[in-house]
Amino acid sequence: MNEELMGRYSDSLLGVFGTPQRVLARGEGCFVWDTEGRKYLDLLAGIAVNALGHAHPALISAVTQQMQTLGHVSNFFASEPQIQLAEKLLDIAAAPPGSRVFFANSGTEANEAAFKLARRNQSTRRNRIIALEGAFHGRTMGALALTAKPSYREPFEPLPPGVEHIPFGDADALRACVDDTVAAVVLEPIQGEAGIRMLPEGYLSLARELTQQAGALLIVDEVQTGVGRTGQWLASAGVVPDAITLAKGLGGGFPIGALITCGEAVSGLLGAGQHGTTFGGNPVAAAAALATIAVIEENHLLASVAAVGSEFSRGLAAIEGVESVRGRGLLIGADLESASAPKLVLRALQEGFIINSTGPHTIRLAPPLIVEPAQLTEFLTALPHLLHDMKDPSP
Ligand SMILES: *Cc1c(COP(=O)(O)O)cnc(C)c1O
């Protein structure tokens, strides 16, 4: 721990994030180093963000070249990278004709845009938005209204009205509530912050069917699951929603978010002047996302993420003290039998592994998509010892 920098951190940064565990200085591939020179295997990738790991040459080159050519222009002007990226996203999302893209700078902003889209699907009676218990959609006021966690919401009420949270994955609850008073249903195909919770088989298709019948929008939040994280471009592949939001992994570490509106009718809901952002769609962020997608394609990472991820999940599930493992591709949650997950995170950090906990007994793993099987094996080899150490009262 770098005491001097941490003192300056707490004297200068707003205390919303608690106390960071280390001050990081640099990264390369799947490793980062702290200011004291200690090396860590990064199995969290900045929370499912650093798809290409750290300091990937293709990303550096794309961002550098774009910055040298044209940095920021505002949305009074178009730029080629932004157009190329929009086309690319429509392509990888297999979006129907008439689909469009709006660029933002983060996940919460992409969801704010989706929230406004839902409001535009509102007639006098149609004023409800359905989200799920356990949902996390971001921290700005609209996205926070969609987020379920009371401790995140309550200090900031009143939030934009009309949002209801129904029990997670409960098909009957969904059937009971989706009618012609609903403007939109908003779902994560796999709940990330809630501990990598999978929707039951068929739930997403049911949501599509019910919303279609009722004239409600189906909005899929793929901020954490999108752009290859689960071994597919989209975790919702196979279902055509009305809107998709992306962010985390999209720019490979460069801030960018996107809303995809599917089809002509939905894309027409937000017209000129009804939404906007100064930075959204800027050429540098667009170039970063294009480079990230190109590396995923050129290296066939979707297939390797699926294969490496399921092998890693099997390895995790076989470890004594791991009760169950969930997830898809390289978005993995594991429940521990008895050990405290937050304590395991600290112990792992001491041993040079960055992991994360989403609950008292749940850890989350979301390594870079370029992670090598041998690097994951390193963690699997260490984990029994880390879990064992935690039973032992002596350090
Ligand atoms: C992280 C996340 C968000 C919020 O993204 P930010 O970039 O932190 O605003 C929204 N939805 C999901 C599913 C997320 O995982």
C-alpha cells in the first residue's frame, strides 16, 4: 500500500468508492503493477472492461493515430470512425433494417437514452416500466430508477416514477404485469452486479413475446455482457429486442457507451433535438471500439472465450470450498461454501490476483478476453491455498 498516495487520494477524491486497495501504476497484457512494483494477474479487467487486457498495441495505435488526425469535433459534425462503428455495431448485433445507433460515454448514459426511448413509447395510459429485482443499470437518476438495490436508490428518492421491479426470472410475474400500460421491459440477459445471475431458459423469448403482444419495448442491457464477454457478440443473441445498450467492454478501456435502437419504428421514437451529448460518438472513442472489435474478430476471440471460459468454470467448480459456478464465457460467478468473498478478494490480492466479490459469499471473475488458459490455471492452482488460508486464524 502506497501510504503517501493513498493519503493524497482520500484528501482529494470524493469518498464514494470507499478505500482503494492499491495504487496501480501500469499494465501490460493480463497483468498490472502497483506503485511499489508488485505484479497482479488481472482477472477482473476493470470490471469486464479491458477486453484486450492492458496496453494492447492495436488499441494504442488506433487511439494515437485518431488523436493525431482528429480528436473531438462535437455532434455539429460527423466523422468517419463514428459512422464505421455504428455500421459495425448494427452488423454484429444482427440488427434489423432501419436500426440506428446513439453513442454515449458510459453504461449509465446508454441506459438513460434507453429510458428516454421508453418514455417516448408512452401514451396516456402507457407509463409503466418493468425491471427485475437484483437489476443494476447504472447510477444516474433514470438508470438508478431502473436499478433495484434499495441502498443505491433510497438516498436519492424521488426517482423518475413508473418503474416497477418484479421477482427475478419469474415467468408468471412477467406474464402478470406486461399489458398495454407498460412502456418497456428492461433486462440484463445475465445480471452482473447481482452475482452473475442467469435468466432461466426461455425467459428472454417470453419477454419478447409478451412485450410484442402488448406494444411495449424490450430493452436489453448488455453493458456488462456485450461485445464478446460471454463468447458471443451479445448474450441475448437469438432474440431481437427493441433496444440494446452497450458500454463496458466496447472501447477496450476507452470510455464509450451505445444505444442500439432496433428497426425503423423504434428508431423513430427519438427525433432531432430530443437527446444529445457533447462527447458521444467522438472519433477517438469510436476508433478505440473499432480496434477492439477488429482484434476480437481477427483473433477469433468469441470462440476462444467460450472454450476457455467453460474450461475455467469446470476447473473452478471442482475446487473444494466452491459451492457452485455460474456464467457464460468469461463472465463467471462462484458461490463459496463458507468463506467470506470480500476476505478472499483481499487474500487473493496479497497473492497477486485481482478478483471481485458481488456479495458475502460470491466472487466474480471477468478476465480480459485475451487471457491465456495457463494464466487461469495459475489462479486455479492458487485458489485452494487461498481458501485454506482463510480457515486458518494465523496468517
Ligand atoms: C456497469 C453497468 C452499468 C453502468 O455502467 P457505467 O459505465 O458504470 O455507468 C449498467 N448496466 C450494467 C448491466 C452494468 O454492468
